[in-house]
Amino acid sequence: MSKTTKLHNEDKLVKKALEVGLKMATMQGFKLPTSPQPTKVKAVYLFLVEVNQITPLPAEKEDGANIKKRLALWIHSVLPDNDPLK
């Protein structure tokens, strides 16, 4: 998938990534914040980087839009092919 390709349902993919990421963190004994939204997104992103599920963004590109895009790409890659979000 090209880096400039717009994912279909990107907002829904981010929502699913947050759900899965929070569940993974809980299963491993971490308690991540559940609100507000920007804090939750950043916490899930940092958790996934820490457990080597995603590659970290360069520091200068670590903003909300880029983090959401990275989360959407991650969940898109791990979802089964028959998932309706793909």
C-alpha cells in the first residue's frame, strides 16, 4: 500500500485500533487513559511502539493526524481479509 493512499473508513479504523490497543494493554497489565480522545490516541500509539507492533514516527511528525494515520495503517494490516473495515 502506498504511503499516500487514503484508507477507506480511516476514522472507523482508528476507532478499532484504539479498541484493540486498549484491550492489548489491559491484557498485559497496563492501564491506559480512556479519555480525552487525543490523550488516548497518543497513549495507545506509545504502547504499540513500546511492544514493537508499529514503527515510531520521527519526532517532528508525531502529531495527532500522523499518529491516527499510523494507527489506521496498523489495524488495517492486522485485520483479516474478510473484515468489513478492509
